[in-house]
Amino acid sequence: MNHRYWGHPNHKFHILNPPSIHIIAFDLPYPPDYGGATDIFHKIRSLHQLGVEITLHVFLYKGKMPAPELELLTKKTHYYYRRRWVNPFWGKTPYVVTTRNSEQLLQNLLLDQDPILFEGLHTTAYLNRKELAGRTMVVRAHNVEHNYYRALGFAERRWIKQKFFFLESKRLQQYEPVLSTAHAIAAISPMETAYFQKTYGNTHYIPAFHSNSKVMSLPGKGEYVLYHGNLSIPENDRAAIYLVEHVFPLLSQPCIVAGSNPSQLLQQAAKRYPHIQIRANLTADEIFELVRNAHVNTLVTFQSTGIKLKLLNALYRGRHIVANTPMVEETQLENLCRISDDPMEMANMIKDCFLNAFTEQDIEEREASLSQTFNNLENAKKLMALFNPTT
């Protein structure tokens, strides 16, 4: 019998065959243009590098089309259309779950006995189906979803969407015990790990997968302060408005808010200050250059759920980071940021950063700290170990 090696050249596993798994993605993870998609895509990429054979199942919506880039990394990719015609206010099952149950998906899962990775609570419609009894199943917990949807409700200004988010939060909380039927839970942050371990047990911290392989921060000084994010998301819009109204007016340095589809409220708030600029609908490369050349990346959130990939990206690509507590708490990244929840104190921290160049030593220390926790290949191995604890 031929033995095969798979894995990183310096960390080979000696097993008889390359491992195979199913991954069920709640959305198309290519291009990886937001946090959830980024985690899934770079997880797939890292598992592929380790030699894992992946059967990928993807739910398409919002006009998205099949991505050949995914098919290069997988043994087989199946696409399903999300059932968006379902009344979002009807039924006890969460809308995000009931719109992602395809009988064709179930039939495809039954074609073999490979383990299954469910990406998010959204994809768990078949987690406890009797046809899959005996299969090894792991759920990737991207958030404590009922907390996340409740926070979306508080951030939303449109009453009908706010009503949906609060209803969905209640349904998600009632549905969440389905996780007790999973073989293991792979949580994305220490905060989520503690919650799921206490509630269901057998939870393991698998840090977020991301696009960075090394710290690319520039030494020296930048000339402006940056906040970036998808501004069409109410939470990010709220954070940007907070900075524009309460923090950036206290500064004399140029301030840039960058992201897609800024709200009229945000644009009107920024117009009052000549040193504040809105940069809308930029490409990923343009955002990358803004992050890298800023002297300070200012990151604010009012939802302490999951881990914010924009924080990781700013640490790998930017210079100084000033953030509020919910952005960094229990991320293991606190020591790499200056932290304040008071607008005046935050502004003073930003001013202080402009007195100090970002040095080569700062870059080396950041690299050493990040590489311990956020190494994609090492975390892919930890994830695969959940499917076979004896390997």
C-alpha cells in the first residue's frame, strides 16, 4: 500500500490517503470582499495547500455567479440558489437557515461518508438529519448569531428591517441548541469560544483565516487618519458617523472615511469639516493603499461579536491602530492597539501617534505577535484535527 504525505513541507502528516471533507458555505466566498467570505475563502485556500480534497457547497444570491477561482481549489463545487422568496416574518426556523435548505445539497452530501464543515449556523438545516447520522460534523461559529442580529437591529434605522433583525435574533436563539448535535464547534474568537464551550461544550478556538502572510506595514510617518469599512452596513455607518461627529473634529490632521455606499447622513456630517473626506466605492487595491499609507487607522465598532477582519488587515498592513474596546476585546490583539471609548481621549491618542514614526522594531514586534495566533496553515491543521482527534 502506498503511503502519501500531505501538509506543509515542514509539518507533514503520515497517513494513507489525503483527507476529504465537505464544506457548506452560506455565501459565495469569492471574491473575499467581507469578513465571512474572507474567512471561508482563505480557509479553503489553506486546506488546499495542505492537500485536503474539498467538496464545496455554495449558496448563491444577490446576483452572484459561479466562481472558477473556487473550483481550482476544490475537488468539486456545487452551487445552489438561496430560497429568497420565503416570507422573512413567517415560521419559527430562522430565515437565514430556512432559505438555505436544498434537497439537492442533502443528496450530494450522501454521495460519500466524508466529514462535513458547516460554515455558520446559517448552513445547519441538515445538521441533525437522520440520513447523516454517524458522519463527523463540525460547525464554524462566525458569531453568536442571536447577539449579532440583535446588534444589527439596534444599528438599523429602517423600522421594517429593525423588526426583522429582532425577530431573527429571537429565532436564532431558540434554534441554536442544534449545535449540541455537532461533533465539535470551531469558534472564531476567544469570546465566542468561551460562550459556546460553556453552553454546548467541545468548542475549539480556530482563529480567523485571512489574506495576509506577513506584516506589510510601512516604517515612517503617514499624513492622515483613516477609517474604512463597508459603509452600506448600518453598524459601519454608525461607527463612521460617530468618528466624524465626535472624534475627527478634535483633530487638525486630514481624516479619511473610505468604503462603499456611504449614507447621506454620513456625507452631510463630513461636509461640515474641511479636513474630513469621504472616499466612496474604492477598489480593494485602493483601500489597501489607504490602509498602508495612513499614519493612524482608527477602528470603531459597537458590536463585540466575532472578530473584525478589518482589524487584522490594519495590523498586517497599517501603522498605528487606535480602536475602541468592542473592536479588540478578547481578540488577543489588545496589546497591539491603543484603546479608548472616550472621544477626547481617542483624539489625544491619535495626536500622540503623529509624534511617533512607525519603526522597523514596531513591525518586527507585530510580526512576532501575529504569527503566533493567526498562521493560516497552522490553523488549518487545527481545524482538520477536529475531524479526527486521534491523528
